[in-house]
Amino acid sequence: MNSKLTKSYFLWPGRNIMRALVAIPRFNKVSEIEEKMRSMFPTGYPVLCSSGRAALVLALIESKVSRSDLVGVFPFASHCVLDAISRIATPLSGICASTVSLRIVYHQWGYVQETKLSPNTIEDCVDTLCVPGTKLFPGDGHFEIWSLPKILGTTSGGVLWCREEETATRLRGFRNERGGGTFQWLLRLLAGSYPRFYHYWQGAEGTLGAVSRLQTGEIMTAVRKWEDFVADRQKKLEMVLPIAIEWLPNQSNRLPTVVPIDIKFSDCNIQEWGISSGFRMIERLDGNGSRSLVKVLPLPIHQDVPVLWLEKQIARIRNHVLF
């Protein structure tokens, strides 16, 4: 098949700028969105931010770390995570529990491999789609962070989940004082067509965090479709589980954005199949505490992916992978 004619899908759903613009008149108060999310996930207190990056910075500030403090990060941490940490503290790759002041633990693609964490841990769940009612803080960390573009396909938005209502109230006030809003959101929209604007947005985002009124319609519309996204994801997850790698936990309440496939071949260009991410690495945690990086095929199952496309990929994988 000609790759130019193959529709491609990435690790996360794509942004729809036109949908965001159409939703502008559907204004909602930020507090209304937070109350809606609190009703869906009552084990935490949400602070709606302009992005997951801004949410991470707020969590770091609340954790009382500074430049002299080392913050442990996961392998292949993205530049946005490193940038956010570097504004407040100093990132350090690896665990090194005896030297770091706190850790940021990434439950990669929605899979929780590490639990019983230290209380001063920030759980990075940016691409986890939780079933309403799911207990938050799966590793017993102090904060949990979501990225709404990676979960809902919005153009912006992030959620910082706090354990205590007092903490959430304090951080909402601090978020509003830091500002941001409309200009930052417009830069983010423009970045979709003009990449240079992304650098302008990125340069200021870590110092801000307030949500523009113009963002709220799109975010609330997507939140109200949460149950639909969950039903769609559960159906696709059930389709793919028979070929998924066996050592990852099978979670019914935390739904992944992709399903990693243990590859036994290296001669296939999966980007020609329409999997635009190519092969990726996932960290494996064994019961004895050892860690390793495993090369996998990350098969997308998020809401952008049609069932027929997914069925075709499953058939292709079955033809190439030796189980």
C-alpha cells in the first residue's frame, strides 16, 4: 500500500483547532469544570491549568523544592518535563533515592508498574484515561497530573490532582496570580500551523498556568464526552489485549492510550502502516526491582483510531510477530 495514502495515528489523539474555535462561545467558569471533574473522581481535588506542564510546575512549587534540590525523572523524559523541572529545581535521570528530594514517576501510556511510592512523589499520568470513579494517586504519591490534549484531544488544558482540598484551594489562587490565559492559548493554536509560535508559547508556559475563558468551552465539551471516550477505549483495548506484551498490568479502570506489542521483527517500517510514532521504548519493572528498557510497537487505541484501521493493524502484527 502506498504510504502516502495511509492515514497515520500518533501515540495520542490529534488536536482539532476548528473544533476549539467553534467551542469558544460555550463559556464555562473554571470552577464549574473543576466541580464536574471532582464529581467524576471524588478521591482528589482538581486544579485546572492551561497545560500539564504548568500543572507540573505548580506541583513542584508546592513541594517546596529549589535549584539546589535534585528531582528524579524517568528515562527519556521529554524536554517539556525537563524544562518544567529546571525552572524550579535540577532534574536527575534515574532513581537515586538517596540523593533526590522527590521523584516524578511516569505511568507510561497509562500503565501503572510502580506503586508504594514515597509520599513526596509526583505521579505523571498525563496520558491515562481513567474510568469515572477510579481511585486517584495509584502509586500513593502526593500529586497526580493529567494532560487533557493527550487524554481528550483538546488543544490545551491540564489537571493537577491534589490529595487535600486546602492544597487545591491554595494552588488555584496561585495559578490565577501567575496569569496566562488568552494570549498563551492563541500562541498554542498558532503553533499548529506555524511551529515557531510553539517556542514562544513554551518559553512562557512554565511561568504561567491560568486558563483562558476561551479555552473553557472546548474543555467542558470534551469532559462531558468522557463516558463515550471510555467506552470506545475499552472496546479497542479488548481487541488488542490478546497480542499485548504479557508483563504489563491489565488494568480495568486506567485505560492506556496505546498498547505495546513485543516485537520479534526489525525489517518492517511501521510508519508505512500508519503508526507515525515508529518503535518506542518502555521501561520494564520486574518484581525483584530490576529495570530495563524494552523496544515495542506502540499500537494506538485512542479515540481518533477507527476500529477498521485497528483490525487491519492487528492482522498485520499477527502475520509478523512470533508469539
